[in-house]
Amino acid sequence: MDQPKLIGAALAEARDRYAKGNLQEAAELCAAVLQIDEKQDGALHLLGLIASRIGDPEKALDFLSKAIEANPDPKYYRDCAGVCEVLGLKDVAEDCLRKAASLDAPEVSRPSLQRAGIVTDVAPASRPVKRPALKVGEAIGRALAFHQAGRLDEAESLYHEVLVVDPEQADALHLLGLIHHQRGNHPMAVELMQRAIGIAPHASVPYSNCGSALQSMGRFDEAEACYRQAIALDRSNADGYLNLGTVLEAKGKTGEAEACYREALRLIPDYAKAHNNLGKLLAESGRQEEGIAHARRAIEIDPGYAGAFSNLAAFLNQQGKYEEAIGHARRAAEINPGYAAAWSNWGVSCKELERYDEAVGLFRRALECDPDHVESLNNLGAALRELRRFDEAILPLERAVALKPDFAGALGNRGVLYIDKELPEKAIYCLERAIELKPEDPAGYLNLGTAWRALARFDDAIECYRKALSIRPDYPDAINNLGTIFQLQGKTDEVIRFYQEALSRVNLPMIRWNLSLALVASGDLERGWPESEYRWLSVLKGQARPFPQPWWDGRDPAGKTLLLWGEQGVGDEVVFASVIPDLIRLAGHCVVECEPRLATLFARSFPEAEVIPRTYPPDPRALRPDIDFQIPIQSTFRWVRPGLESFPHHHGFLVPDPQRRAFWKARLDALGSGIKVGISWRSRHRAALRDVHYTRIEDWGPVFSVPGLTFVNLQYDDCREEIDTARKLFGVKIHAFEEIDLLNDLDDAAALTSAVDLMISVGNAAAGIGGAVGAPLWLMMNSGNWVLLGTDRLPWLPEARLFLKPLGEDWQRAMEGVAAALQTLGGEGR
């Protein structure tokens, strides 16, 4: 693009940004133009207007003078006259106007004085002007016509021209102040309107508009006084009642605000804006149906009222009617594409419908309209969090809080995000501040409790969850979280009573699923296993396999073909597979669908069954009509593991590859003498709330200090830094074999695990494999874990030796117990 076209395009974009109120971006574009041509008059003129709008008349005069020097345009002279009038340079202003008139003096017929912006009329001048009245009146008429047409620059120039002739012309001062108010320069607006009021103290409208500017500055008491004076001067001023209602609502006086809106509607029953404002107040006060009715009425009166469509969408979102809300928000955006709230409410609907990618796009569209729209910033962060795009999510949330430090919603979302990012200390700071601002919001206490739980501060967490329930007794998340802590603390009887009592208030699948865990943890398998089916309506909702066969209901499967399919994590699939031999004996035939990484190991271990990998869509074998029933493996427990006595004693039920086992046995022997101890210390899936079940490599000092041991890594992800930490802290070498992929080659991982003399682990997938292949297993766990089934052993893996610790206690005593037990081995292998 050649230079003139480049400059023209940049100036057009700058004027567009200026018109939309994006002054900084407009100024940057103008500055870029001046880098190319330092005397470009259009850029200098626009910079002068920007400086005037942000309240810097000296800089504005400098830019406008340079623009005139480059190109003596009459518009530039008129704008320069306006700035000079603000600076008190009346002679210079008059000279600018004379030069503008000599260059261009268009004649415009006087329009009627109608509403301009939020102006309802124009007050009469309080004193004769210094020049013929007709000429001033004509100039004001022309200016008002420009004003009503949105041509604010031209209107502003004419108002300034009038004020040069008569600095105390009240209408010009008032309307010029209104332009500054519309442009966001509220301090200048207040100054000009107060001058108008001083000259014409009996006109109602300037008080009303001055109140609006004061309200925009947060000076609510002064705004209220202005609105009340406007009403006192004109009791039929419906706008005054409307505006007074808005400031009273902002001050929390909702009852008085409602009365004002209703008075405005008494004066003008078809006043769409009053219906809209009243509807918003009622909806936010919990009277949603009334609020919706008023919003619908506002739309009937004014079908082009974008604000009413947007608010109706917001009210419907509150009622969970998201699809209907989308239609109204879309209509608002069609009417006014630059209306941030419309796009934001549309985004909220999509977010609640879990259409997160679509929601992100809509919130970004809202922020194009208004980069400082705090609701959109907050919701964008929340939607990005749902997509687990945590690093992206933090930026809009921090921006929202920076713009509005008392925004409880954004503080709360930022706190939850910090929990996700495993920064609970930062989360606590945000959440405590959110609670200070909104102490009756149960979600704040729920999230704060979760942050305390992440720090293992369980008493603090319990206190927060109880507080949430005191505000909302049927709060499902608080019920579940509090019950989970009771369960982890081993308070099994208490948690069962707690969930049963909660179910009398709110019967939800998640609570019933947690009750099933508590019942099973107490050893009450008869009641616990049936309740566990609620997992398909809660934690595993939408994850059931899409097979056509009916579910097995426990009837005699002899002569039938059962399709057994794994569920949950790899460790769960492995341990739960201990029932497969029982089901093979009971049924005529079994088809087993499993995690693909387990297929080879399962096929070798269960040769009487057909083993197929889990695929999407399913393997065609799983869809064949010769299969009589399907069943997820955990769901079989109610029939094949109905009581503790039904758990068989075994030495392992999975068969590792004998050749690979021999290979690994030789590799281990080559490491030298001593007991070969395989170790795994955590889960691959890290999260603050999960880490209470797992150790850190730094905790293993007592174990590493036992002599005569050779440690072998069985941790199934990248743990090189942790292995190096153990070497530096304890001087211990943990042997890690680079040629094995412990995460993806589970068949070879099983072979290696079966070859060690002893495995020491926490409760993770590696431990499940170790116990299943018959490796001697020492397991460290929290004492309240449901998999113990109310015992002090692990019925699933009966030969595992347990080292239990209470929840909230660190791993020191458990590690010392393991170390003491290792000392008794006397250096002997198995």
C-alpha cells in the first residue's frame, strides 16, 4: 500500500476508534501517522480532540494550532475556538470564529428543540444575549440538530461559538456539558452544567442531567440531590423519577428506587425505560417473574430496545431457560452490535449449556465492544477455566478485579482458579475478600473450604462448609464436600447419618453416590453396592458405554454371554478385574472390554475370555447379537462380592509375560546384592485435593536410610527431577530403566513389577498392578479410605501389607513404620 493510502486507512481507523470511545487506541494510530508525516493535519486535529476530551486543553490547543498551521480548515478553527474559550482566551476564540466564518459559513434552518440524549427539553436563557437573540437561537438550534444526529463534534463547535458571544448562555453551557457527559468526561460535564444551573436555577432538566454526570462519577449523594431538585421543579418530570430511582438503587435503597420507577410509570404508563429498570430491580430482588413481565412490556412498547432484550436474556438465564435467553440476547446484539451486555448475556447462556468454546467467542466479542466490561472479563475467565486453559483464564479475571476491586464474583472465580492451579494460599486471599464483600453467598464459603482442604486444614474447611450450609441447607456441593472430609477422617457412622439427613432435604445422585462410598467404607456392602449405581448419574454421568445389550441384573448367567467393561481409572480397572475369574466360572462366556494398554495383559491372564480394547466407536465384537448382557465391572460386585466373606484369598490374578519377567529379573540381579525394592510415591494426576493421598519424594528419608536396599523406579511418568532430588537430599540412587515406558507399556510394567523383591507404594495404578501380579506389596494409605471396606486390610489385594495414617497427619510416622519393617527383613530377598 502506498503512503497516502496507508495514512488514509490509519486515519479512518483512528476516527472509528475515537467514535467508539477507544481514545488510547485512536491516539496511538494518530501518533503512527505522524511518524510518517509530522504535519498531517487530520492526525493533529484528532489528537487535539482527544486531548480536549480527556481534560487537557493546553495540549489540545497545541495540536489544533499545528493542524491549522498545516491546513487552515474552518472546522479546525471552530474546535480551536472552543478550547480557547475553556482556557479563558476569549479574544483568541473570537478571532478563530471570525476566520472560520470567513472560510465557511453554512446556513442551517433552525430545527425544533427536541430531546437530545437524555435531555427532555431545553431551558430558556435567563438573560438577554450580547448579540441579536435570533442569531444565538439559530446557532443553538443548528447545534442541537447536530447533537440529536450524533454529530457531536459539529454540535460542540457551535455551542462553543455561542459561548464566545455570550459566556453565560445557559442552554449552550448545559448542552455542551451534556456532550462531555456523553463522551465520558464527567468532571467537565458537571462544571459546565453547574454553571448553567447557576444562571438558570429554575430549569428542571439541567439538574437531572447534572445528576446523571455526578452518578457516573460515583458521587451518589450529590446526584440524588440534583434529581430531587429536578423533581421539585417539575413534579411531572418522569425522567427525574427514573434517574432518582437509578441512584437510589445504586445506594442500595431498593424500596425507594422501586417507588420512583413506579411513579415514572404512573406519569407515563408506556415509558419503556422505566419498565426495563423496574424489571431489572425486581429480578435482582428475587421477583423474577415480575421482572420478566416488565422486560417483556418494555419490548412491546419499544421493539428496538436492545437493553430490554438483553435484560430479559439475563433474567431467563437466572431461571435456567438458556435456549430462550439466547434468542433475546441475539436480538439485542442485532439491534445494537456494539452492546457489550448483549454479547455477554448470550455468552452466559452458552457457558451454562457447557458450550464453552462458543461462550469464549461471545465474551471476546463483548470485550471488543467494551474492553472494560467487567462482567464479560469475569465470565471469560470462568469459561476458559472450564476449558482448563488456566493461564489464559487468569488474565481477564485479574483485569476484572483491577477495574472493580470490590467485584466479589471475579474475586471468587480468581480464587477457584488458584485452587485449580494448586495455589491455595493465593486462593484463600481472594476468597476471603469475596466473602467480605458478599457474606451471604454460600459459594464463597464452599470455595474457601475447598482451599483450606487443599492445605490439609480440615477443621477450617469443615467450618466453611458448615457456614455454607447454614446459609443454604440444601447446597449439594457443600453437603458432598463436608461428607467427604468426614469420610477421610474415618467418621463413617457420622457421615452415613449426615448423608441420610441431607437426602431428606435434597435427593440428588451425587449425594447418593457419596452415601454408597460411606456404606461400603463401613462394611455394609449389601446397601452400599446398589447405591453405587448412582455414579452413572453423577461422577460418571455420560460415560456409560454405548452398547445395545440389556444390563445384567444378577440372574443366573449360566449359558449366557456377558460383556464386561472396565470403568474409571487404570488402577480401578486392574483391581476390579479380580472378579473376572468368578464371572468366567458363572457365565457361559465372557467378553471383556478394557483400557487398550491392559489388553495384552488381560488376554494372557484370562484366556477363557475374549479380550477387546476399548475404542471409540466400540469394537464390532462388542455389538454382536450373540452377547446376552452387558455390565460395567463394578456393578457386578453386588452379586459376586455381596459381603466381606466373598472376597477370595489370592496371590495375584494377572499373569505377566514370563520371558519379560525373566529379562527384568536378570536386569535387577545385575544391580548387585540386596533387596530390590520397587517404589512409587504419587499419582500421575496431580491436584491439591488429591495430594492428601500421596507422598512426596522428600518424605521418603526414613525408608532411604535403611541399608542393604536397591531402589527401583516404578513411578509411571516423568519423575527425573524427583529422582535427582532424592539423590541430592539422601544420597540414594533410584534405578530407572530408560528402555521401558511405565505409562504406556503396562504389560512390560507388570513384568518388571513382578520381578522386584518388594514393592512400596501409595494407592495408585502402579500399586494395583503390583498386587494383581503377586508382587509383595507394602501400601501406605489414609485410614479412612473406602477401599478398606471397614477393615484394616485391603480385601481386593489380601496379601498387601498396610501402613495407615490418619487424615491430616503427615507421612512421617507411616514412613518410619515402613523403615522399621524393612529393618526386620535382615537383608534377605524373597
